[in-house]
Amino acid sequence: MTELMLKYFRDKQDAVQKEKVYDTQCPYCSMQCKMQLIEQTVISRKIHKTIGKDNPTSEGRLCIKGINAHQHALHRDRLKEPLMKIDGTFVPVSWNKALEVIKEKFTALQQTEGNNALSVYGSASITNEEAYLLGKFARVALGTKYIDYNGRLCMGAAATAANQTFGMDRGFSMTLDEIPKTRCIILAGTNIAECQPTIMPYFERAKENGAYIIAIDPRETATTNFADLHLKNKPGSDVALANGLLKILIDEKLLDEDFLAARTNGFEELKEQMESIDLDEVAELTGVSKEQIYQTAIVFGKETTGMIFTARGIEQQLDGTAAVRSFINLLLATGKIGKAYSGYGAVTGQGNGQGAREHGQKTDQLPGYRSIENQEHREHISKLWGIDEKDLPRKGVSAYEMFEKIEEGEIQAMFIMCSNPIISNPNANFVKKALKKLDFLVVADLFLSDTAKLADIVLPATSYLEDAGTMTNVEGRVMLREASYPIVGNAKHDWQIICEIANALGKEKYFNYQSVEEIFEELRLTSKGGKSDYYGITYERLRKEKGVLWPCPSPTEPSTLRLFEQSFAHPDGKAKMAFFSNHGEVKKPKTSRKYPLLLTTGRVMSHYLTGEQTRKSPSLAAHNVEAFMEVHPETAKQYGIKKNTLVKVESKFGWIVVRSKWSDSIRKDTVFVPFHWTESQNVNRLVSNQLDPYCKMPGFKVSAVNITPSKE
Ligand SMILES: Nc1nc2c(c(=O)[nH]1)N[C@H]1C(S)=C(S)[C@@H](COP(=O)(O)OP(=O)(O)OC[C@H]3O[C@@H](n4cnc5c(=O)[nH]c(N)nc54)[C@H](O)[C@@H]3O)O[C@H]1N2
Ligand SMILES: Nc1nc2c(c(=O)[nH]1)N[C@H]1C(S)=C(S)[C@@H](COP(=O)(O)OP(=O)(O)OC[C@H]3O[C@@H](n4cnc5c(=O)[nH]c(N)nc54)[C@H](O)[C@@H]3O)O[C@H]1N2
Ligand code: SF4
Ligand SMILES: [Mo]
């Protein structure tokens, strides 16, 4: 092509080029980075690019997942019409038809089996408005007690621990802004560098300012490599480790006695119990040397300020609540909470992991973090909803337990919104069997996920590009996600889907909203006076102030930046300390001759949860195309596992086949498999059905397994 021709084509290209910009927030993690989708039309071809947008939390940064998020949202496999299974095959149907069938099925089951034959499984990736509405939908439209959500598998232990200790549960007691000035940071079972990458500059600034950073993780990760000290503990040994640390703080008199006396309950009993803690035994149980345990306790105890962050590494355990409470004991014992540059942070997982656990999706909960078993709370919410208190169901069971109720025949229909439980729940073979046993399953999703494939009706939902609403981020900052991208096909917003089913069931009186802001206005009112009080927050304020941190009881009050400065949220204003045994109340999976290794599970940087979205994104999928098992080379040799070969991993509950990945950064007694893949690569086929007795969290982080070279 000549220069002249090239110039002609370039000019033509420029001439027809149009650019549209859409504001939104990342659909993935709790950082909720603000972003813009830029859509350029070049000679009738659309080109997309995502860029970060300044905001107080992520300061304009995006990670690799955010930058590529539009690839799944704009993917050709997005569902565009409702689908109905006829003779085992999905056929597209109209919304009217789908709603008519749902109405017929739900009503028939209600009449023959009772309301509790129906159930709802929700999500912490939907907006606050949708989470609120889904809770109301289960109780008012279906009249069932069976509702719970995927956050049970995620934030369950941290939320329960915070409620028990502080009397309320906002993940962070301080803001991210305070991190750069703290002196010592403990990162317990959190891989922030790969799971909340845009948070890292806050920690980098702390390190530059001289803070000492300690990471606790059985593996080396980008986060442990960033830390000054890495305690490479045995999976499941975090309660023992925290007990060991507290014992040293007591022995070395590194306590804040004034704080303990004025602000806490239970320390004397805890101190007595601590006499039974033997540091040699702690070193043995955790696999961490006594010297490293001392070093951690002394640095943390001596510094004037400090913070502890926990995430799923210590929380997704059969003693997850106990582990979080035991780490919070360290903060309380040294008076490092409720004051500047100190505090506790449960690093929330999903985009709306915080907000979705406040407004009534949990089975025992009503809006405003109220309790469904509290008479006063029941009357308050029933009145606002315009129903008789006697018609408000009581609490049902947790997420995984709902599948047990299906197996028992008590639950016969389920409505799943924005979750893929076949992959994400423990004992996955059982969960699949249970879902197949349902008389009627409805799934609202962006794609025909593994779970949706089992449904009788699949409803197409809109994505973060199309669906506006509020999300509450890792700091407890409520943010308004603007979204105006044209809706794909005949998909509908999740809030519209909820309303349309409710209306089909004759409940339009309770679900009559013209906009998502109207739902938020109702949420404000129902949360008023509750622990998570959003009454003072309006869309107008969110636009003007770039987010508001709750509690915010009145429109004239500013964000609550730091919690617990004067008092904790229990009626007497004090925090509750408690002792938990090194060995836990529920028997943990133990290694044996048959299952000689410990298995732990988690994430990789480029994939998100069950992978349904990130596996559709070519740029992300390219980083990890399949599941793998990280194994120490010595262990691999001992079990005859060659590099990069297929290996069968077996537990009492099932088997999977994944590729081996030799790595000397993992403990020799432990293997690691991420959970972003499906079918024979789904690591949840190996995880047991046991649950933490306090919060019903599964033990995702410890299984006992055997590994053998795969014959396939
Ligand atoms: N890239 C990516 N980012 C994500 C997600 C994702 O899927 N992918 N998911 C989002 C969600 S919903 C969540 S909940 C968060 C999760 O964020 P994290 O909790 O940080 O992620 P995990 O990888 O599950 O676990 C964290 C670390 O715990 C370690 N660990 C395992 N067992 C133990 C143990 O017994 N004790 C200790 N101390 N550590 C242990 C693991 O080796 C792992 O490095 O991430 C969010 N961000
Ligand atoms: N072994 C093991 N298992 C785990 C964990 C672990 O660390 N180890 N972690 C647990 C944790 S922390 C979590 S949070 C869970 C997550 O478990 P899931 O909730 O099952 O995971 P997701 O992949 O987020 O599933 C979301 C589904 O909703 C769809 N979707 C996305 N956006 C929308 C939307 O706006 N509307 C609708 N209707 N659908 C949408 C997606 O396509 C996808 O199919 O997994 C848990 N399971
Ligand atoms: S840090 Fe989280 S919210 Fe931000 S771009 Fe990455 S995945 Fe999205
Ligand atoms: Mo999560």
C-alpha cells in the first residue's frame, strides 16, 4: 500500500471514529475500584478499553482483573433470553412464559408442601438494593424461612467474630488512609497482593515509613514476599499461634492494662486459661519456631500502634470464628484499636461482601443488621414492610445446610441469584446431587454456569456495566456504582427480576419500584436505628462525597471513619475477650496413613472465584488455563509426582485430577489447589461437609488428602 493510500485510510478511520465513555465499578473484589469503559467505534467495529477512575479507596488504580473485566461482560456467551428446559434441552422463551411457569411451580409447591419447600440462595456480588430486596422477597413474596447466600462461605467467620467481640461488624475499624502511619502490621491468612492488588500502595507506604510487617501463611505468596517476617504455619493452626503470641505478651508484660480494665470484659478468665498454653506445644502444632513467635509478639507488643488484618486463610476453618477472635485478643490486650493508626481489618472478599451481609440476605437477619429472632426487630421491620409480624418467617439454615435440606426432602425448589454453588460449596459431589434432586430450580446469571445448566429456568441478568446501585466496599464505604451501558438482549437487572417474580406471585403491593434509587430509599428507612445505619446516605451525597462510610444515622452527619474510639457496640460499651482452645471444638481433618498430606485451597491473581467470569476473558485465562496442585519438590519425589504432570488428589469425599506444579515455597506437609475450575478440576469435591459451629463456615482451608500420579 502506498503512503498516499495509507493516509486516505487513516483519515477515513479518524473521521468515522466515535467514542463513548461509561462510568462503573469493577465487578470483582471488595476494593470496588471505580473505572470507565471506553468504547470506540472504528469503521463499524467496536473496540473496548477499561481505565481506572480516581476515588478515595483505589485512587484510580486497577489490577489485571479490572482492566480486563469488560471481556466477560461483552462476551458472546452472555445470556440474552430466558431459557426453559424442555426434555433436557434449553429453549429460549419469553419473560411472560418464564414468569408464568415460575408462578405455577412455586404456587403448586406452596399449596402442597408449604412455603418452606421454597428457598433462595443469594450473593454478595449484587448491589445493596438487590441484597435487601432478595431478603424481602424470600420473607414477603415466598414466605419461606430458607434464604442464605454465598457470603456465608466468605465473610461468615469474620462477621460472627466481630459481632461477638465488638458488638458490630464493619470489616475495617479504621480507614485505609491510616495504614501508612501504623508501626506494625500482622497479615493473618490474607494474600492482599494477589486478591486486592490495588490496596498494596497503602501497605507499601507503611513499609517506607518503617512499619514492620508480619505475614502468616503456609505458602510463600506475593504478600509474604513483601513482608519483613513470614510465619509459614501448618494449615489450621492459627488459634494455637494467636494463643502463643498472647501468652508471650502476658509473660513479657506488654499489655495495655488501662485499656484492658476500662474497655474490655473477660481478660482475667482469658489470662487464667493462658496458663495452660505451652510455647513448645504451640511451636509443634504450628510448625513455626519459638524464636519467630517471640519476635512477632515482641515487635507487635512494643510498638505504640499496630493493625491486624485477617482473611479467608484463618477464617475458612472449622475454628474460623475462634481464630479471628484470638487474633483480635492481641489487639485488645495491647490497646491497639479505637485510636489513631491502629485497628482491625477483615479484608472483605466480594465486591459487596460488606453491604450484602447487612441487609437481610442472611437467614437469621433483617435489614440494618437486625435479628430475625428478636421480637422488637421483627415488629419494627414487619411494620415498615406492611405485613403482620406473625407472617414473617423465622430463621432457616446456612448456605451449605440448605443442600442438606434438599437431600432430606424439605426444600424442593430453589431460586439462585448470582452464585455458582456447585463449584463454590464444600463436598461438591453431594451439592450437585442435591441440586439435581430439586423439583424446580431457577437460576439468574450472566452465563449458563455449571449451576445454571441444572436449572429448569435460567433468567438472564445484567452485569456491572448495565446495572446501577450501591456497593459497600472493604472499608465500609458505601459507593454508588453508576452504570448505563445498553442492556444485552432481553436481560434484566437483578432487582427487576426479583420484582417481576414477586409480582407474578401477586405481591406487587410490596414490590412496586420504578427505579433502583426508590429501593435505596426504602433500605435507608429500614436500616434506620439498626447497627448498619444508612439513613443519612442518599444518592446525591454519594455522588458529591464519592462514598460515605457507615454508620451514618442522619443526612447532616459525616462518614464514620474510625470505630470504637469511645466505646464498643455491646450494651455495656466493652469488647468481649474469650479463650479458645488450640485444638478447636470440631474435629479437624487430620492426616492419616490413607490421607497423609494437608490440602489447602485459595486463589490466583488472574481468576475470580468459580471462574465463570474470568475463564471467559482471554487475557485473564491466558495466565492460568487450568487448575494445578502446588507441591514441594521433595514431597513430589516421595509420591512419584513428576513436574507438570497430571496428578490425582483424593480425600474421603472425592477425587480430582490436576497438573502438578513443583514449588519449594510451600510446606512439605501441604499441597495447594486453587478453586477456579470445574468438574474433575473442582477442588471442592475434596472438602468435607463439616462446619464451624458458630458461623457455619466450611473448612475450605484444611483437608486430608493422598496424591498419586494420574493414570489418565
Ligand atoms: N485474584 C482474586 N482476587 C480475589 C478473589 C479471587 O477469586 N481471585 N476473590 C475475592 C474474594 S470473594 C475473597 S473472599 C478474597 C479472598 O482473599 P484471601 O483470603 O486473601 O485469599 P485466599 O487465597 O483464599 O487465602 C489467603 C491465603 O491464606 C493462606 N492459607 C491457607 N490456609 C491457611 C491457614 O491455615 N492459615 C493461614 N494463616 N493462612 C492460610 C493461603 O495460602 C492464601 O495465600 O479475595 C477476593 N479477591
Ligand atoms: N475451596 C474453596 N472454596 C471456596 C473458597 C475457597 O477459598 N476455597 N472461597 C469461598 C468464597 S470466599 C466465596 S465468595 C465463594 C463464591 O462462590 P460463588 O458465589 O459461587 O462464585 P462466583 O464465581 O462469584 O459466582 C457468581 C455467579 O454469578 C454470575 N454473575 C456475575 N455477576 C452477576 C450479576 O450481576 N447478576 C447475576 N444474577 N449473576 C451474576 C457469574 O456468572 C457466576 O456464575 O466461594 C467459596 N468457595
Ligand atoms: S483490585 Fe479488585 S476491584 Fe480493583 S480492579 Fe482489581 S479486582 Fe477489580
Ligand atoms: Mo469471598
